[in-house]
Amino acid sequence: MQVAKAVEQIPPSGIRAFFDLVMGMKDVISLGVGEPDFVTPWNIREHAIYSLEHGYTTYTSNKGMPELRKDIVKFLKWRYDLEYDWDKEMLITVGASEAMDLVFRAILNPGEKVLVHEPCFVAYAPLVTLAGGVAVPVVTSADQGFKVTPKVLERAWTKGVKAMILNYPCNPTGTSYTRNELLAIAKFAKKHDLLVVSDEIYDELTYDFEHTPLATLPGMKARTVYLNGFSKAYAMTGFRLGWAAGPEHILAAMTKIHQYTIMCAPITSQMAGREAIRNGAKEVQAMKKEYDRRRHFIVTSLNEMGMDCHMPQGAFYAFPSIKGLKLGMSSMDFAKDLLEKEKVALVPGNAFGSQCADHIRISYASSYDNLHAAVVRMKHYLEHHRA
Amino acid sequence: MEDILEILINDARTSADEIAKMTGKPVAAVKKQIKQYEQDGTIVHYKAIINPEMVEGNQNLVRALIQVSITPQKDVGFDHIAERIYNFAEVKSCYLVSGSYDLLLVVEGTSIQTVAEFVSSKLSPMENVRQTSTHFLLKKYKDDGRIFKVAQRQKRLNITY
């Protein structure tokens, strides 16, 4: 029996073999991890345990516990002066990833197009494909700090584009946008009457300026599906808890799919999420401060080594180019060689877009001691292998 | 709190070079600031936190928390008597506290007997000491924000998107 064509057509992740190589190796210092190195703050874990002790083990409302939706809506009002109806415009999902899948399935008819900026998180284009849509790449360049601008968007736009993805701060580049930059992107979206799927999962990890949710810009709430979650800000990746907020009719369509496939997000996670959103702000700030120091350390160190690395404005990734090292190899070969010889793991850029064969993603969600040791090993490698 | 202090509290080994990289400040400025902290007494001392249970030959070392009630003295209050007490080498920490007693001491000795002897021959006979209550420490779980645990296995996968 053959598998479905849509699935078959998704390019096999060329990087899978490399991942297997890393997984099989011992004593690796890994800068390849896409999740916080902090454990979920204790008050949040404790609340999850408390909920189990008190028998919270049932299904919840499909949309998620009303209390949690109300808490999030209240938080958004306080944090960004952004207002949503907790019952009609908010859905709790199994991670922001599920919300992303739901949006495309909810809005796309066969063959409709979605602008997907590159480099980007690996799941976007496949999810568009699986929903029957066509992903149209928007190529951003290193010399522009991988920014999505009206110029690159106009260059990529074709007839039949219905929506666009915007992820900021961005995995893997760390790129984010000021309010003015976002206004320019919003103008483009309005001009072409696009829905924007805005993945702002790293919003709390914005270092150089205040994060501006796209939906807060004039006229954008009606054409934005705002995705976020608990994984990155509160170090809760394993809880798999995310949410979507947006126009009522789209959220209703997403809920329809969600109720048949997922039923509801796990109640233990939702209970933990309530504690996070009510009492997590202090821990979030402490983690952010620590990431910020690591960010400065790793970017300075990479540039010292001769890698061209822009200062990422958010998330916990640096995305340097290895071209200046003159190693005469692709980032994939470099990653393999570095792993073999120095046992340092990082992710080759081509995992995130076809144009990124000269880049590597370095996650600084790793202890300072690890980062320091990895830098020493990388320097050692370059001393012996640079021409 | 100031960045440099926060970093050093977390790891006193962090060099000025590294602090400069982490904070984006010039190395010279970081060095100067640290020197000033050392001179004005903001930074008192640098030391390692050791888990005594892991140190060979150290297993017999005992620590006790001792609650001390004292009669304060005219003009100097508790300070004078506190000084007489904290100058003993056995006294590792000394706090003035509110509540049902006045001083809380952390006292260290090579055995229960040596600590008991310190209490009975040095501490209790002091003129202004009214009462003491000694609690021997059985196990240290957490000290100054650090949890004492044998290395844990890594839980994250080595590589993820």
C-alpha cells in the first residue's frame, strides 16, 4: 500500500541522517537544541502536581479551560493592551505547532498559496503542503539581517497568495522587528488582502526593544491569526501547550478540526499554564536576562573566530555564516566534521532553507559552561583546519 | 542588581574578559568596577561551595545551628556580645534575628563532642548569654540557592529544531 502523495511529496529532511549521528554519539556538547535548558519553574511544576493530586484528570472544553483562556486574554490586555474575546477568539492547542497546522487546514483550499519566509522553522512549508496549499518561499538575505521587508515580499508575491507566515523573533535567525518595520509589513498584507499567520512563540525573548504583536497594529487584528504558547517563555516544551487568537470565524473553523483530532489539550498542562500565566513573569525575566548574557558572549566569540554573525534581536539562536572561515566546505560538512573531531553539535543552515548552505544555527539555550567549552573546542578545530 | 555582581554571585570564576563579552562592556571598565567592589567591601570574598558529603575525610565534620538568647548591653545593644561570639573560629556564621531568640549561629566541629564542648565551655558561660539551643544538622539539601545533588542525567535530546 502506497502512502498518500501529499505526504510523499514532502521533502525528506536531508538532515535526518545528521541528527541520527548526533543522537548516537556520547559526550557531545550540543548547541543544537531548540528548547530552553532551564527546567520549568518549580511553582508551575508544583501546580501541575497539585492538579493531579486533586483529580484534575478529565477532558476539558474543546477550546480549553475557560479559566485559562480568560487568564491569557487578561494577560494580553495587561502586557500588550490587546483585546480578545476569551470564548470566541481564543483556542488552547497542543503547542503552537498544532495551532499552525489548524490554521492552514482551516483556511486553505487546494492550490492556494502561502508566503513562507526563508530561513524559517522547518514545519511551516510541510504544514502548508499537507493542508493542500502551496508554499511560496520569500528569500531573505544575511546582509539584511534576514529581515522580511515589503521589498522581498513583493518580489515573491504571485497571484493566488492567500496568506503569509511571519515568525518573530525567528527560529533560526533570531531576527525580530521594530514597530515601524512591522507597520511596513502590515501595509503589504493589507495591500494584497492577506491573512497573516503570526508565530510569536519567542515574544518574551526579545532583547533590544519591546516586542510588538502584529495584531496590535491598526487594522491588523482582523487579518492576523496570532500564535503563541508556553514552551519558550516558561521553559515548558514538554507540556505541549500553545494557543491561537484571531478572527472569530477562523478560530471557529480551527476549533472544528481541533475537536475531532485532539479533543482538547491535556488538562495537567492547562493547569500548569494557568500558574505560568498568573505567576510566571519574574522567572521569565530572570531567564531572559541569562539568555541575553549568553547571546552577547556567543556572538562576540563567533565573530572573533571569523564567522560573520549578526546580533540576533530575540529567541536563543545565533545564525552565523561560515563562508569567511574559508574551509571550502558546506555547513553540513562542517557540522559533521566538527561533531566527529571536537564533539560539538550544531544544526547546518540548510535545515531551514535552501539558501542557507553557508550558515549554521547555534542555540545558546545551553549553560554558560557548555557555551564556553564549545567555543574552546571550535577554536581548537579552526586552528587545525583553517587553510 | 548590577550585571557584574549578578554574574559573579552565580560564578565567581567568571573572568573580566568573559563578563565583558556577556555584558557588552569594555574589559577595562569591568576590571575597574570589580576592583572597586573589592576595595569598598561590596565583594567580601570568593569561595567555592563544596558538598561536604562528597569530600573524603570530611564525613565526620558536624555542623549545628545554635539559637542564642542574650541580654543586650547599654549603648552597644547586641553588637558587642555578638562580636565576642563570632570571633570564635568554630562560629562559621552569625546572624541577629527577630523572634524568640536573638542570635543564630552556624557552628562547625570535628565531632558532636567538640561542638557540645564549645557550647558548654565557651558559649553558655558568657555573662550575657541567657540560654542556648543546639540543633545538629543531619543533611544539607540546599545552600544559598544551590541544590546539593549528584550529577543528573541530561533530559533534553541532543538536537532538535
